[in-house]
Amino acid sequence: METQLSIVSGLPPRTLSISQTSVIGRAVEADLVLVHPEISRRHCRLVRDGDNWFIEDLGSQRGTLVNQVKIGGRTELKSGDRITLGPVILGFGVQASADGVPGEQTEAGRGRMRVQGKLANAIPLDQPIVIGRSEEANVQLNDVAISRQHARIEQGPHGFRITDLHSKAGSFVNGRRFDAHDLVIGDQVQVGPFCFVFDGRQLVRTYRLSVGRIVAQNLVVKRGQNPPILKNVSFVAEPGQFIGILGPSGAGKTTLLNALSGLRPADSGEILVDGAEYYEHLHELRALFGYVPQDDIVHRELAAREALTFAARLRLPAGTPRSEIRTLVAHTLQNLGLADRSNLPIEQLSGGQRKRASVAVELLSRPPLLFLDEPTSGLDPLSEFKLMELLRGLADTGCTVVCTTHVMENVYLMDQIAILVDGRIVFQGTPEAARERFGVTRLSNLYDTLQNLDASTVPSFEPAPPKSEPTEPRTLPKPIRRAFSLPILLERQAAIFRADFKNLLIVLGQPLVIGALVAWVSQSAPLTQFFAYIATLWFGCSNSAQEIIRELPIYRRERLVGLSRWSYLLAKFLWMGGLTSLQVILLFLVLTLAGGKPAALWPLQLGSLIGLAFAATGIGLTLSNLAKSPLQAVMLVPIILIPQILFSGFTVAASDMPPSVLVVSELFPSFAAERIADSSFILGQSISGELARDYTIAYQNINQWYRSIYNTRLKNGTVFNDATPVYLGFLNLVLWTLGGFMASYTLLARKERNG
């Protein structure tokens, strides 16, 4: 009968088959590799003597326990024994139970939990609680590894604190034993074989505290009719490893990282996460992955603390207390060495500090796997080393870190490197093995060898099969119910606007200066209205033309963690439309005050300008989605504005336009604004020669419209009360507003697909 070790808790459940003396440890060279920061590189040894099995500790830092008793020498094992290595508990058995795990429980770490006497899967923290095995405990955990009174949780001045009550087996947070610990959102708490995650309000029970093995097989990425960028690429990442993807420029490093992270999935091939197909369950499994692109994923105008707070509110579950979010942000800033710079705008930080701020955003949700694309690009050697050292430290805490890089000086910090040449992985292994494989004494000389390497002649890398197979496929995490993002996004837009004082002055100063200049040049009401709506079009288009393209990397990353496209675009639309409307109101006030007496139908004029402001915002957001760079977006604005002037109906009256030109003009929002302005001068007025002289363009335009509808001219002495041109003008503006929004939405979705 086969002898097996089953992981009960602390690592993803799987069954390890053993048939001979084996060393258990964190080192790659161990016979049974358990990657956890609390497990020593060579922790203990299982020794077979005939049909009997023994275990002995190899001088590990945490020691080895059998059935909660620390062993001092060689100890015999019996079927059903539990072996404790720090926070990792193993079940030993000569024959696995029907569910694949020996011992008392039918499934690893899934004993019953009662809260206030009732079965539960979460521990609410609305009052002080005691966790233990006794009936007096608020939370009863049914397992022999749990002491009668094991731990206590209560709220203190700095949030929730968990204290170990001198339990025999100890308590662990994030894999490390503690006496007392202030909980931070995302903390992983282990009490015996029971595992929990702190979400800011309660401890939610979970059965896995880390991602297991990640295997990519035969990934192919194509772009149109060109040769594939990735050619049957296979790749493997073990838990807690720091892996670098190296290769010459154009080898496909970023493409591979995008495929692995799901940002742009491969055209064919598969990625398995503990046996679960990643692309098939992208929505559920994306929460396990962090991704830092080459571009910064933080708004440079904001202070680091403020940027992280907004990111946390968008990513964390709805209802997470603000106090716990503040604690999480402070904890993350401290861990990444940014605490003393947290109140400075990110644009004032050094390149290395900005990159750490981007990493901090990803660590807010405590992902077990972190992808980074060229994180050291553009950094000086010292900043580069500090960042790579930080990533090494993250891997040592159990987070799997995968990054692309072309810099070789710090590769020795990595556990493994994967070398990509011409879309193929030609090697994956330790840096030492890479030197031997390519015959170089220094890895910095590796690129010289790769330049002359024909990748098609090198056998493609194939992942080695795991030393044991999971007993069950990964249990898919439930999607997080996040807070409604629209108010948060609007609040962030306001914070960005307030933070850039110079831009604030420019935005609010533009309408005042332009209004004063127009009023100085002419007091003609039709002319001032013409300049008013042309300025409105310019305000709206220029304000929003760069909004999406300049923060596209931030948007793409936030989409991966569940940000709604509708909410994002609607926040942009409402904020930019509202900002442009504020400019329009200021412009209108200046023109009205300069003109002395406001027009009788001034609400109609102001309403048309506000409607045009939102239509122009929609046009600007569409340009932002069409452009490939912020500069290109700015250059597109005149192409839109100049036709608005030509086809407005003011520079050339509608009555003077050829029929084909008039048909085209009637589609333009500027023509709609002019039609409403014309109506504001003519509506309710008696038709006369004086009216025609004072408002020549308005009279000609309205008369042309009247003739086209009623087949007759306006008659002197009659009062014009037909508001149809006004309705048509506002209908045009509404359609342009909705059309601009929907075009922006469609183009933004295409940007997501095509990158």
C-alpha cells in the first residue's frame, strides 16, 4: 500500500506520495518541496526502515512537531499522525481516506466551526471574542490542534488585535508565529488547521492561503498575418519563487507577461492554476494576480497616500471600514519604504519611489502572485538594486514574483530565470544552471551568446511534471462584491483637479480672459453668442481629449480588478462635462455683464451652451479613444473645431448655403447651437425690417428654416412663436452627447481587446 503525506493546511492541499527516505524543505533540491517562508530549506527527513517510517528534524528554525509534540530525535510515525512544520500541517497515512486526506477530518482543514453555538464560515468582530476548543469560547473550533482557549480578538485604538493565549500549537499571521498582532486587511490567520482572511470587518474562513503551481503550456500569440510573437511557449512558476523573464528586445517578454496575467490572453494554449484553467475562469481567478506594467499605474498629481487610498476603495469589498483602509494603506507604505514620502505628490518622487508606489497599489489586495513588466526600466543602479531587493523580499514572504527585465546585474537575487529568444523559451532554471547551459562565466555576457542563437534549433522548454498531483482542482474564489465605483471615481477626479493648482487657474481663467476679449472687441449679441459656443466646443474637446489616453495603463489595470467600463467612462463624462459647464457659466456671466442688459431669453442661450458642453465632452472623449498618444489627441482637436466654425450657420448663413452643404451643416452641433441662439433673438418678437437689420444672420437662418417647412417667408407684423427650431437644436445636442458617449464606450472596449 502506498504511503502518502497530505497537506492539511498552510499550503494548497495536495497529496505527496513517498516510497523512500525523503528530505522535506523549502529548497529546490529537497525531495518534497514545500515553499513557505516558515519552513527551513532542509526542515526534516522522513526515513523508511522496512515497513516502518520515522521522522527526524534537521535543525530547522521552527522545529518539527508530531501530534503537537516537538520531537527531539528520530520519532516513529503511525498512520493518522499529524506533522507540523511551522504553520504547515501534514497528515501521514499508509492509505489515504476516500477524500484523499488521512486523519479525523473528511477534508483538509475543514473541521466544523461554531460561532456563538451556530455553524458558520466567518467570524464577525463586532464584539471581543475568544477562539478555542472549549464550550465557553465564542468561536469553537473542533480539532485536537486547538487549545481550549487558543486566541482572543478585540478592537483597540489601532483597529482589531489578535492575541495568542499561550496556545500549545501557536497562532500564525501570514505564515509567521505571533504573540499579539494588529490585523491589517488581507492578513492570513491560521489557528491550528483552520485558515482565515481578514477583510476589515470579519475573519472569513478559507481553505487555501496561497496559489499553488502555475503552468503555461503551448502559448501562441499572433498579430494579424505576421509571424507569431509567441511560438508554443511553456512556462512554470512554483509558489514563493522570484522568476525573471530575460531576452533580447523584441523577443516577446511583455507579450508573454500579458498572456500570463490575462491582460491580453494568448490566442491558443492554456494556463493552469492548481489545475484550474485560468482563461476559462478569468473572472474568478484574476483576484489572485497583481500586475505592474512599465508605465506608472498611479496618478502623478496625487500624494502617494491619497492614490493608494482611492485604489484600495476601488479594489476592496463593499462596506470595508475607512479606518481599516487607512491602516492597510499605512502598513503598505511602511513596508515599501514610502512612509516618509507618503504626503508628497507622486510626480515629486524619484523614479524608483514611483515604481514602488505602483507596486504598493498591487500589494493592497495582497495577491499571492505578482507580475511586473520591466520594473527597473529607467532607474539608476542603486534604485534598481533596492527595487529588486524589495521583490526578493516579497518572494521570501510566499508571494510568487514574475518580472521581465533586460538588466543582468541583479539576476542572482532570483530563484529562476526563463530565457526568451524569438518567441520561444529556450531555457528555464537557476541562474547558475543558465551559466553552465550557455557556457558563460558571467550572466552579463549572456546577451552576446543569445544574439547568435538560432532559437528554432534549441528544444523548447517543457515544464517538469510536479512531484505530486493535487488531490482536487483549485476551489475557485468567489467574486468580490465591490463598492459602487462611480462616486469614488468622481471623488478621485476632484482630488486630481485640486492637486494641480496651476491647471486649476488655467481652467478657471480661460473663460474669464476669452469673455473679456470678446466683449472688448464687439458688443454685438449674435457675434458674442457665436464666440461663446465656439469657445464651448473648444473647452469641451480640449478638456477631455487627453483624459483617457494619458491614463490608459491605470484604466487597464483597474479593469483587471473589476472596475466597470460604464462607471469609469460615466465618471469622466460627468466630471469633464460639469467642468466645461462651469467654464461656460463663467464665460456667459462675463459676456452678459459686459453687454449690460441680459437677453430676454438668456436661459435658452445658457441652456444651449451647457448642452453643447456635454456634446463637446463626448466628442473629446471619442478623440481620446481614437488617439494613440496624448499629443495626437491634442492635434486632433483643430480638425474637429474648424469644420464646426465653417458649418455653424454663422460664418455662412443657412440661406446662402448650397442644399448639399445645408444638409451636412444641420448635422453639426455648432449649427444646433446657432439655431437655438437665433431663436433666442427672434422668438416672441414682431417681424420687422428693424429686427432683420439688428439680427441679420438670425433672421436669415430662421427665415430659411420657416420657408423649408411652411413654403412661405416670415411676414412683417406677425409675431414669431414657433419653438420648433429650439426643440430640433436641443435634440441634436442630446444625440451628439449620447453618440459621443457610446462611441467612446465602443472604442474603449476595442482598446482593451487590441491593446
